[in-house]
Amino acid sequence: MQIQISSGHNIKIHEALATEISSVVEDALSRYSDHISRVEVHLSDENSDKKVGHDAIRCMLEARLEGRQPIAVTHQAPTVDQAVDGAADKLTRLIESTLERQLDQKRHRTDPPPPGQKLQDE
């Protein structure tokens, strides 16, 4: 799973922060890493021009799942760490539900098995 990190001009991503963000994302999504080719992390400061307000840091995570359209979530929080943690939690739940839905659809298929494949009762 490849992780790409970018930010708006008001958030400086230094090496230690990039490593920390990558670690949080990898840990949160490790269960599904076989299904994910890439995760894009984009951080921005929504109130950079005002310098006031809560939940100013926005983290958008976009995951590319094999054979599917990309899925994305956002989370806003007062700090970069909190924004990344919140977005990673949301993305984990979204991937879990997406893959579970896909598995349920396969379980409930009514079409016959492909030629040469035995039925489960045989």
C-alpha cells in the first residue's frame, strides 16, 4: 500500500510528521492493505486566512481499492494529529462496510457456478 501525503501552503509537512501520518494510516488500514493499492492524504487549514475558529485542520483521505472507484472521507479537527486520526477511523469503517457489502453480494448470488466448478452440496 502506497501512501502519498500533500498539504496546502499553510501546513508544512516535515519528515517526522510525514512518517507519523504514514504510520497512523498504515496501522488503521493494515487489515485491508491487500485490497488497497494507494492512499492519498491531503491536509489543509480551512481557517488559515482568519486565524480563528475550531476544527480548522481538514484531512481528506482517498483510498484506491482494487477493482473499484476510489473512496474518500474527510475529517476536521483542531490539530493535524486529530484530523488524521479521525479521517483514518472513518476510512477504516468505510472500507470495512464496502468490502463486507461486496462479500455479501457474492454470497447471495443466484446464478449457477462457472463450468467445471462443483456446487457446495456435491
